[in-house]
Amino acid sequence: MFDGVMRSSFNTLNCPQVHVRNVNKRRALRKTRTDSSLAIQVSSTVLQTEEGGESTKLSQVPGSFLSGERCRIPVGIIGGVSVVSTLIFLEKLVWWSSRSGGESASFIVCNDPAITRLRHPSTDSDQKGIDHYDRYSVIENLRQKRVFLEQSGVRCIVMPCHVSHLWHREVSLGCSVPFLNIGDCVARELKEAKFRPLEAGSCVQIGVLANSSSSTAAFYKKKLQSQGFEVVLPDNPTMEHAVLPAIEALQKKDVEGAQNLLRIAIHLLLMSAVNTIILAADELRNILPPNDPLLKRCVDPMDALVRSTISRGRTSQKAVYHKKN
């Protein structure tokens, strides 16, 4: 949906317009009509790489955009493997940051559709799920976006993508601004919730539902264990007969079948006395309807990342205000 031209002005920050071109303009204009509410109400800019995979050059952007204290933008966003996930994150960031009647968060999005094509045909790897991607190319691609956003003047950076976070450590290495980690954000919120164990003599248990990539589940498991939680993952039969078939059913447009299978997987984890369940895959969080009571027992890590991003952005804006005064 970001394939093409998207223009918006930094009215509140007195910054000039940025116009980044893409060869596939007609398709972009057709696609962005359905997301006009997002494009119109956001006082921000989407920066995009070319369809052929070439990175946007810094020289293409006006120098006045990249310098000057007035052009410091609180949030820089690196689009991930899933464009839909990035859009959902942006929508929540805009609406949640303006709930109290204030202005929505200011941000820059750097999205590259080429990253979805950096898949490796080999499945013979010791990296447990990362094997499907050209690891070096993905890290280099994401690192270039990070450097671009740093030089654009952002005060913090986020990646609203479960897969991209598998390389968060490598991509964030040497970053000059805070680079939020979605695992840290959700683990911290769960810690602040002060859950009590559901079974006497046990620790607080958190369930994690991911897709076929064991790396994603391992990523969240490590972050949760660092906060003292015991992590419960679905067993192999549950993955083979409930979780993965639910995702496959959704891909085949069998929404009812996907919902029933995911409910089974959630119920099985809840029977293990978990306090809550992390839905660690884009596919899983879109299966159940918003009013499904089971979602009250689940956590979307992207929501935690949105809240942390808003908090960090407001802190940065206050710091700039106090510095000027």
C-alpha cells in the first residue's frame, strides 16, 4: 500500500514537504484511496524505496528536511515483512496518540517492499526459521533504513514486525537513538500487570502462540523469562492440528474454520494455567473477531509497542519543548 507517492506536510513542525517517487504510481494511487483517512489525518511522511529494491538515497530528500532542530521527528518506523502489519501499527499510533484530543504522533515511515523477496530457497539451516530469509541481506536492508531514519532526525525507532525483530540486535547495534524492542515492551507491560500464579507453588505462566517459525516463539520466550515469567508453548500436536491449520484455513478464506481452530489452540493453552497468551504472529491476531471473549485472555505485542512508542514520542517532544524554553 505504500508502493508509490504519498505526500503530507509537517505543518506542526514547520518542515518542508517531502516527495519520494516510485515507478508504480498508478497502482499506488488506486490502493491508497481505501486508506485515505489514514493518509489525510496523519501529519507525517512515508518514505519509500523503489519497486526494484534500490534504497532511497539521502540525496533525494531536501537538505532542509534532514537538518535543523525544528525538523526533529519523534518516531521513525521501519516497515517490515508484512505491509499490513505496518499499516495496522500506523493506524493505532495515529488514533491512540490523539485520544485525548491532542495532535496525533509525528513520524517517518521507511518501507521497502523488496524485503519480502529476500527469502532463501534452502531449508537446511541451523537457524530455526531464519533459514527462509537471506540473513545478511535482510540485516543490511534493515540497517540501511535505520541509518536513514537516524539521519532524518528521529528521536526513536521502531519495527512493527515480528519477523524483523529476529534481527533486532544486529540492526540496532550502534544506533544513536533508542530503538524499541517489541519483546521488551510486552514483557515490561506484563510485569507491570502484577499477575498472580493460577496454581499454588508455581510461577506466573505466559503462553505464546506463534506460526511455524520456532525463532519467533524463542524470541518472546527469552524476553519473558528475563522478567521472571514461565513460558508455555503449544505442543507439537497442537501446532500440527490447530495452529498451523488455522493459518492455512485463513489463507483459503475459510474464516469460520480458522476461528474454530484458533479457539481450540487458545483453550488448550489456557488449560495449562497460563495467565495470558501472546499472539506472536500477524496471521493469528486477525482471525478472531474483535468482540470474541477469548481475546480478553490474549495480548497483541504490537499494542504494547504502540503504547511504548507514544510514550517515548511524548517524552521526546517534552524534552524539545523544555530545551527551547
